[in-house]
Amino acid sequence: MRASRLLRDHARRGHPSAFIPPPLRVMVAMVKQTRKPGDALRGELRLHEPMARHTSWRAGGTAERAYSPADLADLREFLRGVPAGEPVHMVGLGSNLLVRDGGLRGTVIFTHPALGAMRLGGAGAGASEGEIYAETGVASPRVARFAALHGLAGAEFLAGIPGTVGGALAMNAGCFGGEAWDIVARAETVDRSGALHTRTPADYEIAYRHVMLKEEGGRKKAEGIHPSEEWFVAAYFRLRAGDAEESRRKIKELLRRRIATQPLNQPNAGSVFRNPQRDYAARLIEACGLKGRTIGGAQISGKHANFVVNLGSARAADIEALIELAENAVREKFGIALEREVRIVGET
Ligand SMILES: Cc1cc2nc3c(=O)[nH]c(=O)nc-3n(C[C@H](O)[C@H](O)[C@H](O)COP(=O)(O)OP(=O)(O)OC[C@H]3O[C@@H](n4cnc5c(N)ncnc54)[C@H](O)[C@@H]3O)c2cc1C
């Protein structure tokens, strides 16, 4: 694939950091390393894939192997061939993820854009509620817009979360009073053998930015990027009948507030820490005098202290050092242990 086309594709995919093109040398290396993993598979397997290309922080190390499936059937086929014990990391738009500079062992699988189907389901016209089926590679803001278009209310908050449906399910992502699992009727998952499962919210422990499959008959939970041996492949969102115009107005207002308060013109991964009960991580970090503090190429944002931004040349180690600095300062000054919302994986 020509480098110019790669660039265009990257921008079209709407990645939160699409405004920063990957360096040319990375794109050329990517093309060289592209190869087909086997006859039965239709996706692309790449070796030593730079994860800075796939994370909104635009920093970090490489993945040993990276697979972009062609579709859900291809993903299932691929999983069947992954050797037992090999770590598997499902990645959406990488908007909540930092891969350390030493890289990530095992195989990363990208759900976006392959798992991209979305359609209306459930009740017909005139019903008081309706369903949207979305595969987990669909960007969450697309679900918000699709729901508004079809006069379904309750998904507007997803417009402010620049990840995939899979990431929103894994994180129980939320903002402006809404959380992903508030509107999930059921989810479909795939396991390492490629088998599909239908899950309901009752199958999970669900809390603020926390989702964990409950132990099922002693089923082993894998270490690593996702706590279970299952990954989300689709969700059914149950939404109430609403007013398309009102939903569009809410989305516009939500985005206006985000632009006003968040450093969206610099690579970041949203809020680094969960808010402690009855307080705000940003307030605590700011009170420690850390707003604007820089380490290497990373900075605690001067606009929002719970955001760490990449000034252009940050290594993952710079970002992690700032995160540790904030944790230590808040613990010392307030006796509060901040909990990380962002997922940090890989080797130093
Ligand atoms: C500017 C900005 C603003 C943000 N604002 C918010 C906000 O308001 N509220 C909020 O909650 N978050 C926010 N975030 C964080 C982030 O967008 C969300 O957590 C989002 O849901 C992550 O989705 P993703 O596809 O990017 O996931 P990734 O970053 O790719 O992955 C995050 C985690 O989810 C797991 N995962 C991804 N896909 C799957 C899958 N299919 N099955 C199982 N596990 C999976 C990954 O393994 C990883 O552990 C913001 C981020 C940015 C950059």
C-alpha cells in the first residue's frame, strides 16, 4: 500500500490522534513487514508493530505481533491458531492505553475497523424503546450519532468518548452522568477457542470504570490487558424513544464543553486517574502545584491537570514518570491513593 494512501486511511478512520500522521519511516517499515499469516486467514499480521501508531498518546514501544482481522469470522479463525499461553491483547482505538517503551509480548488484535457493523434491532416504529447492535470496533461517537439519527435517546454521552465500543465495554466508559453498561442489554464475546458467548450485565462485576467477568465454574482469568479470557465482539444497546433534535443538541453541548476544558489539540489518553469519592483527581493534582510540570517530552496539561499530554517527542517512560509523580505528590499531601484509569502494559 502506498504511504500516501496509508496516511489518508489513518485520517479517515477518525483516530483521536489522526491529526498527527505517523512518521514516514514507520509507515514504510509497516508495509515491509506486512504478510499473510496463513491461507485460511484474510487479515494482516505484522511483526514489531509500533504501538505509537495505535494509541492516542502517540508514544510507546512495539507489539511483538499485531493482527488486523478482516471481520469477525476471521478473528475467530485467528484466535483458534494462537498458541496456548501466548498473551492476547485486544485493542480498539488505543485511547486509554500506554505501551511501555520495551514493547508488548504476545499478539495485539485490532478490532477497529474490522468489527465495524452497526444496525437497528429490536422493536419497530412507535415502540417506547429500541435496540442498536454494534460490533466492538465501531467508534463510540458513531453510536451516539446513529442513535440520535434514529430518534433513540440515552447514548448521547458516548459522543465524548473517543474510543471503540469494545473499549467502552471493557472500561465501563462514561461521562456527563452516563456509563456504557447503563445502556447495554447484552454483549457478545469471543474466547480463545473462537467460540462466541452471549453475556448479560449480570455476568459481570460492574462499577465506576471497572468491568470484570464473574468467575464461571473456576474458569481461568488471564493476566494482562483484559482480566478475562473473553473479549467483547458486539453489544446490544437498549435505548428509549427520544427526540432526534434534542439528542443532537445534547451532543453538541457535550462536545462544546469538552473542547473548552480538555487539551484536545495535544495527544493524550483522557483522564489518567479515576476521581476519588467526592473529589476530583484534577483538583488534587493541581493543588500539588503540578499543572504544567514536564518530564522529557510529556507534560501534565496546563488546561486539565488529570490529563498528561505528549508535547511531541514523549517516550512512554516520560508519561509514566509524570503519572508516578502525581501519585506520590497526592499521597504525600492528602493521604489519598489515586487509582489509574489508563491501562499501562508492556516491558520497561
Ligand atoms: C480526549 C479523551 C477524552 C476521553 N474522555 C473519556 C471520558 O469522558 N470517559 C471515559 O470513560 N473515558 C474517556 N477517555 C478514555 C477512552 O476514550 C475510553 O476509555 C475508551 O472507552 C477506550 O476505548 P478504546 O477503544 O480506545 O480502548 P483501548 O484504549 O484500545 O483499550 C482500553 C482497554 O480496553 C480493552 N479492550 C479494548 N477493546 C476490547 C474488547 N473488544 N474486548 C475486551 N477488551 C477490550 C483493552 O484491552 C484495554 O485494556 C478519553 C480519552 C481521550 C483521549
